[in-house]
Amino acid sequence: MSPNKFPSGPKEVYVYKMDNNLKKKLGMHAEKIKEGFLSEASIEEADRMVAKYSKDGPETIDTLLNMLIELWAEMRDMPKSTERDTLSEQVFTVSHQIKDIAALCGQDLISDFAESLRDYVTRASITIDAQKKIIQAHVDALVVIQKKGIDDINASQAEELKKMVKIAIQKYI
């Protein structure tokens, strides 16, 4: 046998087009739907949801902020435990909801702080006072921004505020 195990020369390549049976088992009829297609009903439902949250957004954010305040008050001085972990997950979820609704309503500063809080809660162990102060600062900032309606402060002030919080977060993660 020659040292080259694979003789040179043209090879025949066969390509088999196979049906995606998994989609069929799930009840999806992919052959009937164009790729990237959204039905009119789906679009209308999404438009209704956007309109509802845009209209009810500030009230919904108020409700979520009250939930966040209560969750944080309960969690703040609690020792590390499964109960505190559960509360931390709830803080994460509520912060995420605030972020999404604020972004939908054009309240970018609230959205940014809620996202920062959401991300911080998942990374911090919340065992030292500085970490607790950072979370409290997030909650306080969210409340003040919402209650005073100061989401439209100029971009440089907003960026400076976010930068200061980011520095504190990096220091106490």
C-alpha cells in the first residue's frame, strides 16, 4: 500500500435533503411558512401589548418599584440562606421587568438603572455593607427618577451618574 492512504482524484459527494421530522412532531408545518414570516394575528397581538404597556407603563413601574422596595427591605439584613437566594431571584425578576417596561416607554435612565441592579444582584454576594449600599443606591435612584419624573436629565449628567455607579460596582463586586 502506498504511503498516501487517500488516492488523489475527484471524489463524488452526495448531499441528502432530509425532512425535519422534529418540527413535524411539534406540530410545526415549516414547509407552509416562509422563513421569517410573522402572522398578522401575532403582529396585532404584539401591537396591543406595546400599546397597553406604553399607556400603563408608569403605573406598572410604580407597582414594580413598590415590590422591589419590599423585597429589598426583607432581603437586606438577611443572612446567606436559600430564602435570601429566593428573594435575590425575585429582585432580579422585578428589576428585569422594570427595565423592559421602562425601555418600552422610552424611560431610558430608569431602564439603565434597573438593568444595572438586575446584573449586580446576580454577581454580588451581598455580604458586605458596601454591596448593600450599592443596591440601596440603585433602588433609591429608581424611586427618585420615577417619582420626580427626571428621566429627561441631559445626557452628560445621566452618563456621569451611571459612570459613578459603575465604578462603585466594580470596586465592590
